Amino acid sequence: MIEIDGEHLKVEDVYAVAMGEKVRLAKSTESKIKKSRSIVEKLILTDRPTYGINTGFGELANVRISPGDAKKLQRNIILSHACGVGAPLPVEVVCAMMCLRANALSKGYSGIRIEVIRALVEMLNKNVVPVIPEQGSVGASGDLVPLAHLALVLIGEGEAWYEGKRMPGAEAMKKAGISSVELVEKEGLALINGTQMMCALGVIALKRAEALLKDAQIAAAMSAEALKGTDQAFRSEIHKVRPHKGQVAVAQNMWEMMRGSEIIASHKDCPKVQDAYSIRCIPQVLGASKDAIAYVRGVLETEINSATDNPLIFNFGAISGGNFHGQPLALALDFLGIAVAEIADIAERRIARIVDPKLSGLPAFLAEKSGLNSGLMIPQYTAASLVSENKVLAHPASVDSIPTSANMEDHVSMGSIAARKALKIIENAENVVAIEYLSALQGLTFHKMKAGKGTQAALETLQKQVSPITEDRYYVPDMQKIREMMLDGAIVKEVEKKVGKLK
């Protein structure tokens, strides 16, 4: 069970909750939350205008709200802001959002009652998952639209998934035995001001990108051997004189995986001086992506435990600011998309080399009887298509801004778009690397020699699930099986048994 205290949540914790782990609110949060709420209740008794407590929202902040309408104001903001469109977010993304929002509220700067946070935690633990459309957020004031859809179910409105069925939110809450919440001053605003949609998508994207990077290195090593590449470009001496952390780590991984290769030894004295960039520069390209992914992890780990609503409640009162602005995440998630797009980009170039007999020295398109058989001609087309799509998706969302709320919110981050694009780029890249695995697997079978200790482990693991290609067949099941092996870490696990944990 994951404990939420507003301070110590990790990327791995959020990912575990997204995958079904339960949560509990730490006892240490109770005093912080109650103290913050007591300050709000004192502010309510004064006549001083305080944003979101006795005023309207956004450009309507200059409109005073009477005490008699204060509760209705909080309900209205949820109803009016829940206007998203598009397909529902995946359940795992919504679970991560709920975890992240509960964690941010438990920091004690939101002025919300502890009962509301407990209800949110109970929804998460009893699998009442709000239906949240994926489109509508501009990333400031945070993810207003998707978070409003999340809060709808909390107040007995909207729709939710429960026991595998989509139903009205009130019905889902009743079936789960959870009481709907009647919001009081500040609480509606506290529930929807934040970056939790883009952060949740970012956490899931990050974990998949980190896993993909390992598979990309293994597939690259297999391709290098299938193409009779040299391992000398991966020597530590080269990388010590340009010591980017990612580059050094990838070079070491490549070197270790290719140790003991009979294929490399067989062409040690060949006249070829050096390999193409898609092989020779694997450490420089994948290493740069590795460093970019590490940067994104740092941004997410800061954001996960941040207070991102407005106004924030301190001992001296309520202060309006802009912690809801998603720019730190928007830039990082655009960077993540670009970094992963490059993983796929260079992988496709190796696929193209393997299937080209003029470049590989292997049978055309890796078919034993080419002409009668097209071999792996068309999987390369698919890889090229995915890489081209990624080039479009990699255009940064964060460089765009369209003013909202009558120009009160005159610069927004578009961070949710950056997050959604990054996840799609990763999905495309996973399929490209799966195709590289398939191509390298087939290419290595023509050498009739043992590969390196790491690449041989990958080869044998793949051969248990994918039979040799002796004539044309329907390749989609092979590609899907390999991608499934990537997602559950099966190939990486067997390689790491032989070479140690990949850096």
C-alpha cells in the first residue's frame, strides 16, 4: 500500500497506483490539512475579498459572491468547467491523477476539508474511476477541465467506471458505498486547480520510455551484429573523452552485450574501416535520449510533491499565484517526445539497412527465396510510417499559447497536449523497436554463429516466441508478441541475467 503525505511520493509509487496499488492517507497529514482549513474558515468570516472563496473565477474574480451563495459557487465551478471532449483517458491515467491530486491536497496548502481527500482516496481504493475526456485542458490554470470531470463524480455527478461498467457517477458511488461530497468554500477550486492530468500522463510515459530505452539498446546491438558491425566504436576510451553520462552508459551496455560474439570475430580482419552512423553512433544518439529522459524524471519527481492550486493557504492567509501553470511539465514532456522520437528514428535506419542486400550482405528483405517471398519488406514500411508520424507529433506543444478567460489567462502551457503526444510517440516507438527486434532476429539466423553474450540471450528469448521466417506469413502476430515481451520486460530480464543490469 502506498502512503500519501504530500512530500515523499515517487514516480514508482504513482505508477504502482496507476497499475492498481491501493493508497492510504498518512496520519501526519491530518494536522496540516485541518490547520489549512481553519485559516480558510477565518477568512470566510472577514469581508476581505479572497479569490475563489468569496469571488468569481478567472476574469470574474472582481465579482463578489454573497455568503449565502458560497457553497453553490463551489458546485458551479465543477459543473461549468467539466466540458472536455474526445475519448476517455485510460483507467490507469485517471487512477494516477486521483493519487496525485490527493497527494497535492494533503500537503496542507489548499484549505480543503480532510473528509474530501478521504473520499477521493476511498474512490481510488474502491475502483470508482471517473470518466475523463482526454481533450480540453490548455495547461493553465492547470488541468481545469479534466480535473473538473474527476471532481464531478466526487459530488455525485458525471460518469464513472465501476466493476468494468460505465455508469452515472452517483450510481457508481452508491454501489461502492461511498457518500458523495457537498463542497464548501474553496473546495471546488482546490479540486480542479492543478497539473495532475499532464503529470499522470508524464509518469506513465516516463516509465514506458525508460523501459523502451533498454529494449532499444538490445535491439540495436542485435542489429549491429546482424550487419557484421564492429564493436570498436563502443570502447570506453572513445566515450571517456566526451563523458556525457548517457553516452558513456549506452556505450558500456553495447560493449558488454556484444562480448564473446563469434559473428564479430569472424570479420575482424575485413577491409571495412567503420560502420554507418546508425550503428557507430548508437551511444551518442541513444545516450542523448537517455539524458533527456533522466531530466524529465527530475521534473516529474518535483511536480509530484508540489502544491499546484490557487490560491494557496499559508499561516498569514491566502495568496494568489501561478503554481498551476504547466510550463515546467510542458517543456519536459515535449523534450520526452523528441527524445523518444529519435530512438525510433535511428532504429528505423538500422531496419532499412538490414533488409537492403546491398548494405547488409544478407538475402534481400531477409527472405530465403526472395521474389516468391517479400520477406520483411513491408514491416520496414510500417516503421517508416511510424517514424514519419512521430516527426509531426514531436513538434512542441509548449511553444503555442492561446489566451483564455477574456485575456486574464493570457499565456497557457498546452502541457496536457505535450503529455498526450509524448505517450503516442512512445507507443509508435515501441512498435518500431519491435520491428527492429524481428528484423535483427531474422538477420542473425543467417550467420549460423553465436552472437555476443547479451545479444545471444535476447536472440534465444525471442526464438521461444517467434519462429524463424522460412516463407511469407502474416507478421502482425510476431510484431505484437515482441511488443508484449517488451512491455513485460521479458527480453531485458534475460539479457541482464547475462551482462548485469543495463545502465
